[in-house]
Amino acid sequence: GMAALSDLIEGGMSHRDAVAKLFKDNRHVIFTGNGYSAEWPVEAKKRGLSNLNTTPLAVATFNSEKAKKLFADMGIFSAEECDARAEVMFENYATTLSVEVETLIDMIETGILPACAKDMAKYSAMPALAGERSATYTSIKTETDKLKGLF
């Protein structure tokens, strides 16, 4: 990181050579593929890199003892400031998730389920032609109710 770069330059190495050394030493972490593909978690593990694929994992890592020490050593944040920032990040995540879930539930209840009922009504004279619709639409309602129970 920047502390290592600073140490090299302050130790007498030229700016160019210090950056080149850091690049050479750390080039194994550079991934030029698709970070959202199935290959990335496998590649990250092979390289010994963490794969923080959720906000809670990333925030917990931000607030780890290792990160707190780094921030404190560089005069960026105290441990208490890291704790406070992590709390704000977790609260923001929970609020965003809550809004998104409530919006999804509202969309399903006011748009999707009425459309499902209207579609099913078309098959009232001949239910056998509806195929798997009834099971699918019932599943949508069941899963929505589960989601409502979580929030």
C-alpha cells in the first residue's frame, strides 16, 4: 500500500523504481477478467485473496482489527472512528435493504399478483390448459409472504 511505497521512497529508492517494485511484488492480485463471473471466487481463492461479495462482509473487513491498526498508524481514523463509520455503513445497508424489500413486496402485491389472478381467470372454463400457472402463482404469493415475515 501507500505506507510501503512511502517507506521505499524515504529509504532512498526513486519514485519510478519504488512503484515498479510494488507493481512487480503485487501483480498477482490484478484480475482483468469479470469480477462478477463464477470464475472470480475460484481465482481469488487460488491467489489467496478475500472475496467480499456482500456489504456486511466488506464492512466487517473495514472494521477489522487489522484495518483499524492500519488507519490509526497512518493517522486516518482512530479505532472509535472506524467503529462509528462501520455502524453508519451497516445502518445504511439495513435501510437500503428495507426500502428495496418493501418496494418489491408492494410491486408484487399491487401489480404482479393481480396480473396473475387475471391470467388465471382466462382458464376458468378449462383449468387443464393453465399448465403450471397455479403452482407458480401460488409460489409467488407464498414467497412474498415469507419475505414480509422477515421484514
